[in-house]
Amino acid sequence: MSTHAATAVPNSQKTPLLQSRLGSFLAVVPLSIWVVNHLWDNLAAFYGGAAWQTAVTEYKHPYAQAFTFILVMVPLLIHTVWGLLRLRPQSFRPNNLAYPYYGNLKYIVQRAAGLGVLGFLGAHIWLAFLQPRLVYGQGEPFAAIAYEMHWHAPTIIVYSLGVLGTAYHLANGLQGFAMYWGLVASERSMRRFEPLSIGVFLVLLGMGWGALFALYKAGGTEEVIQERARIMQARGVTTDH
Ligand code: HEM
């Protein structure tokens, strides 16, 4: 966030406080908690396919699946619209060239990361959630995702960048949340918040990249290669990816 604004924004163009608070609340409370839990679940890849599928793609009840999807998607959609509105010319005023400060760099990286995560999520939700369930009638099988991580370079690159962008956007976004909700107000308290934000970033990155590493490793095993070939045959898919 910008701590050194070059131009004063007229009152009529400022985001109302309630709107800022609501947007950041929806991002932090349901979404961030869900993302931490999602990355944690994905770490089950270290314990093999059955453990991963139980943790990530299986639900005890069909209603639980629909409920989770709505619980994630509604705040995600609202937060996306809220974020995109803040990128309109009247709200988005980078001044990095005139004021090359750390706070201003974070302001621009936060917005770039948000756009990157949006692109990642579009691909991720379709490929890992909607396509397996709607087209093939089952949750994403471990062998399918682990195989792609190992043998299809764009998959692991996009996931690694998606996790990096998410970890940054969430950790840095916590500072905005703390500001909108009046938890930090002074320049000094903002600086004190910084190590917490960096800590959250590193933990999320470690969890996400750790899960990717476990999937990548499993994807190279004979067991996964054969299971994936069986799945593709059953789906009638002949192309390699
Ligand atoms: C470690 C990397 C990740 C892996 C392996 C992974 C895997 C998956 C899988 C397999 C699903 C489908 C779950 C199901 O069938 O119910 C899913 C859903 C989803 N993932 Fe991820 N994911 C990763 C990281 C992320 C990140 C960084 C985000 C960022 C917000 C994210 C957001 C979502 C969302 C929004 C859904 C759909 C919601 C739902 O499951 O109800 N994922 N993920």
C-alpha cells in the first residue's frame, strides 16, 4: 500500500470506508482461512494418493461439497469485483517512478499479484475442480495431477507462480486489512506489522511449494504412471496432456 501518495485523491473518488472494510473482511476471513486450510490439505500428498484424495477431493456428504464451493466462490467473486474496481483509473494511482519507496513497490506488486492469481484461479478451478467433476464425473485423481506436475513443465510452472502470487497477495493483503479495520494506524505500527506479514508469506509459500514438491516426486513413480495411463484409457483420452 502506498505510504507516500504523490497526488491527493479527491473525496468523491475515495473508496468508502465501509466498502473497503467489507472487501478486505471477505478476503481475509472466509477466503484466507480457506486457502491456508487448502494448502495444508494438499500437503497430504507426502502421504500418498489415498491420503491426498481424502484430504483434498473427498467430502463426507454431497451437500458439504456444494456448501464449501459456495462458501469459497461467493467471497472470491465479491473480492474479485472489489479488487478490479480498485484498478479503475480513478482509484489506481501508482507513483512508483516519482516516489520509488518500498511501500509504493508493495502497492504495485499487490495489484500485479492479484491479477496473476485471478488468471491462475481461472485455470486451476476449471482444470482441478470443474472439468474432472463435470466432464469425467469424479474428483481430480491423485495420479492425474501428480503426473502433470512431473511430466508437463507448464503445469508445475503455473502452479509454482500461482502459489507465489497467492502467498504474497494474502500476506501483504493482511496489512491492508489491519489498516482498514484500524488495527494498525501509525507508520510505526505498520513497520512492526511487516515481520508478521513476511512470516505469513514464507509459511504459505513453504506449504504450497512443499505440496507441489510432493506431487512432483510422486508423479515420477511407476505406480502413478500406470494408474494415470489407466485413467486416461477409461476417459478415452489419447493425447499425452
Ligand atoms: C499446492 C498447490 C495446489 C493444489 C495441488 C491444488 C489442488 C486443488 C484441487 C485438486 C482442487 C479440487 C478440489 C475438489 O475436487 O473438491 C482445488 C480446488 C480449488 N483450489 Fe486449489 N490447489 C492448490 C493451490 C491453490 C491456491 C494457491 C489457491 C488460491 C486461492 C487455490 C484455490 C482453489 C479454489 C478456489 C478451488 C475450488 C474451490 C473448492 O474446492 O470448492 N488452490 N485445488
